[in-house]
Amino acid sequence: MRLVLLAVWSVTCAGVGAFLATHRTTPSQLAEKSPEKSERRPKQDRPVLEKLTEHAQDAVDTIKRTTLNDPAPKERHSEADRSAVDALIAKKGQR
């Protein structure tokens, strides 16, 4: 019985896989029913793409401004923290 179930599942999976591999499966491919629609689609998406490009360029510019103006990280440790770290390093060096 298990052998029959294994065979049925294997054939079903292979059939579904073959169906998905040979037919249009993505939503954009399903939406393209005529050449006119496929030509109109990029024109409709252009404003969205331009907006995304502008936002991406703004983000890159912001990152460049903040990282290139600050070549080295700044230390924000107090004198007490530094003395504690120095004491730990000295203690480890004595071992």
C-alpha cells in the first residue's frame, strides 16, 4: 500500500512540476495577453521607477555624506572607562 501511495505522490509531484515549468506562471506573464498591453506596461511603471530611483540616489548621497566626512570612528569613552580598561589590560599582561 505504501509503495502505491509513494508512486501516486511521485507521479503527482512530477506532473505538477512539469505543468509549472511549461506554462506561464508569473503574474506579469499572465497579464500579458496582447502585445499592446506589454508595450503599455513600461510606460505606466515609469513614474514609479523614477521615484524609486530618486529615493535610492538620495539614500546613497546621504550615506556618502555621513561616511566620507567622518573617516575615523570617534571614541565616546569617559576617563573612568578608559582607566578601567587600562587596569584590565595591565592585569591580563601580568599573567
